[in-house]
Amino acid sequence: MLRMESDTFDLLDLQLLSALEVDGRAPFSRIADVLGVSDRTIARRYRRLCAEGGLRVVVLRDAVRLGQDQWMLRLRCAPDGAAVIADALARRPDTHWIGLVSGGTEIACITRPRSPGDHDDLLLGKLPRTPSVVEIRALQLLHRFYGGPVGWLPKFRALREEQIAALRPDLPEPGPARLEPDDAPLLAALERDGRATYPELQRATGRSESAVKRRLAALIASGAVYVDIEYDCGILGYPRAAILWITTAPGALDSVGRTLATHDEIAFASATAGPSHIVVTAVVRDTAALYAYLSGPLGRLEGVQHVEATPFLRRVKQLTYRPGR
């Protein structure tokens, strides 16, 4: 179990973040009741986490449930061009988890193209014509072992099972995971602010509050979308992260991936098509902790044949992009 280590934030802040991972649209009154504090305390803590901890609640499409392709890009760049290219990628709505790695000469990025044309435009059009891009490696994500609707915070075990159950939203029976064309204004508003009120969503969509409420509940229940949060892991005492490119024995791919998903350090894990078989994001306190993980739990894992570690130098984008941060 992970332990929070922070001079600024405390257990209640961690519990609030954990509650928002369970239901990012839960009213402050329900969160306050579950955590045993006042509504005003939760509202105050939420505002401080937004201002000082990078907290933001968003609603995202789940590419896995929708059957959409996802790609992990590794772009090797000229040293003076990487930051500019990373910022340009960050402004695209189909990119997430962009970071400068390998001393700032490589960009790592997940793309979720919403149509084949978007994918072709990026990989066959814009990037190859960018002078500062020296090499492009695109690895298709094949199977998610950890991540997406399941965040990293449950590994702190800050909430009891009964608290988690009390926070889970009441949803209708799930239907097929499918988006309709007229969902676009609703999702655009929720990608900007996952806690947008129903009156705000009514104004953004032109639909009645009751219709918006029913449609959002149906989308979440089906798994087509999920409510997620982004925040600075450094506020919890874990400011360092690295992408690990793991090669396994062919027959060990699934067992290694499932085991990695249980490791406290792992915030994301997926099987990939490409030179490596699994890509993971490890979040740690410091470089000593990264070494301890590489030489310990990962190094001892049966079936792992090779590991390449690329520490993050700077994160440019998590789920959303805010210039100048």
C-alpha cells in the first residue's frame, strides 16, 4: 500500500481525490457525508486542490469500450524542437499523456484518433513533414491491463469499501457503448469541465436538463465515457515518473501484464504491438525508488526479458492542456 508524504496536503485531501475518482460529479454534500466533514470543508479543499494541486475533473471517451484505436508515439527530436512539438501535440484534442523524456530529446504521447483520417493526418501527414522530428515510432495499444476508468489513487487505500460503495453513482442498466452525433456538444462541454452543472449542460446542448441527465447517465453506465481526474502526483509525495518499455517471453505477456497491474508503482499498463510488448507508467518518490522498483519487483518478475526506462523530464499534458502551466 502506498503512503502519502506531503508537507502541504493531508489525508483528507487524498480522500477527496479518491472520492472524485469514484465519482467525479458527486455533490460536495455527498462526499462530505461519506468523509465525515462539512460541505464547506470539502468545497474549500476542492478549491485549494484545483489552485495548488492541478486538480481538474473531466469526462472522457473510453476508446477501449468504443472499439477505437489508441497509439503510443515515441518521437525522437532535435533538442531545440522537442518542446515546441510537444506543445503543438498537446493542443490537439486527440492526444493525452504527453511528456518530454530521455533528457528532453524524445516525446512520448498517447493518441486516440476519433477517425482513420485523424490518424493518417498525424502519422502520415504532419509529423513526417516536421523538420525537427528525427524518428517516429508508433506502437498500437492492444490490451489495457490497468488505467483508463481505474485510476492510480485506489492503491493508497484511502477509502474503506463501504465509503466507495456509498460514493458510486446510481446508474441505469447499461446499454451498448455507443456515441451518437448529437452527443458532441455534451461531450465537448464535459471535456472542458466534468463537473459542469445540468443547467450549464442544458445551455451548451440546447436539450432539456432531464434529457441531458438521462443521456449522461446512459453514457457512463454503458462505459462509452467515464469521469476522470487529473492532478499533480507531486502533491502526494510522488513527483517522479517514467515510462517502461518491457519485452516479455511470448507466453508470459498476459501474466506479466496482469501482475504489473497489481504493483503500487504502476499507474498505466498496456500490451503493445511493436518492439516492446508492454508499456507502463511508473510513478515513484525519487530516482532511488525507481531503481528499487526496476531492480526489485520488476526485475524479479518471471517472464520479463528486457526493460527500457525513460524518465519524464517534464509533463506537457495529462488529460487536458492548459498553456503556460
